[in-house]
Amino acid sequence: MDDAIAYEVRLANGETESAESLWGARHVVARRAAFDADPLRPVNVLPAEIWKVGANVFGGRVFVETIRSVGELSAYEDT
């Protein structure tokens, strides 16, 4: 059985997009913020929520993170 995991991005304007990885989901947010009407203050994009979706996660979806500012998209992450 293939337990495919995907990520769902929920933007501030109510739109949703899908991505195959967490990096891809963050890239969706960065791309949408860069091409918003005002890239320095992308109110149509941020805050954005990222959710992990799949049949193997409890309830079908799990909250991953909220991106509230453009600076969070390029912040160094110690993993």
C-alpha cells in the first residue's frame, strides 16, 4: 500500500495549493509572495499555513507551520 504524503498550502486570501514536499510547500509561499501586488507586504499570501495530508496521518491532515513574514522564508533553520 502506498501511503503518499502531500502538503497543502493555505494562503491568506483563501486559496490552496498542493506540493509534494515541505520544501515545495515553502517554495509555493515564496513564489506567491514574490509575485504578489506588493512583494514587500504580501497581504494576499501571508500568513500562510502548511498542512501535511495523507491517508497515514491522523484525521487525514496534520498542521505543520504558519509562515507569517517574508523573512521566515529565508531564515536559517537548524535541523
